[in-house]
Amino acid sequence: MCMVDQLIEVHDRGGTVEAIIASDNVLLNDDAQLDPLAAAEMIAQAFAAVKGYADRLSDEPVKQGYLVGIRKIRFLGNAHAGDRLRICVDTVGAISGFAVITGEVTRDQDVIARGELKLWISEDSPSRAPIK
């Protein structure tokens, strides 16, 4: 399930992605509020978009990645259908196919989630997802 919509910015260690919460998102409850854990998935997908773009710029194949750990995540607000969110990610460290990243999800100027994720990027299997 794709939770992010647009790559906004890329820099040395990370970047920024935008997401608009669709009214048919399966992670919305009856009050059109997004499940807070969706923020962790959006952070992971934001990193995937940034990393995939950087790989393309370097003529490297875009690799599949997997969310393997969530640390120090805090949910500070809620998102609802129709909200436009910004997800900023930064790489803290990377070694042997693993990456530790920090991420922050904001709505307008309000931080609604921030945390640290561990991801594993497979060296063996390029992504089959088309680049738009």
C-alpha cells in the first residue's frame, strides 16, 4: 500500500516527501482519523522514495527495503482524511544493508509523529515497483 505521494526534496542524508490522506485509506477509523502507526509506515516509505531516487541518480538499481524495527516513536497528534502531511527523513547510520533513520511527520507546522526506524535494504533483489 502506497502511503506517500510526492518526493519534495533530497539532500545528502535524507529528504522530504508529501502525503495526502485519501478518504478511502484503509487505515482510517469511522471518524476519518488515521491510525497513528501509519506514521511509521509513512516514514519508512519516505526513506524508500528518497533512497530510490538517490539510487537512480547514481545509476544503481532501486532495491527493496524492509522495515525491521521501530524505536523511540512518539505520536503527538492525529491525521485525518484530506490532511496534507510532510514527512522528513534523515539517515543516522548505515552498515551491511541496514539503515537507521529518523523521521518526522508534520501537518502544517504541527509535528504529529517522530521516531527512529531500522530498515534492511536487500542487495540481492531490485525493486519491481515502477518509477513514476
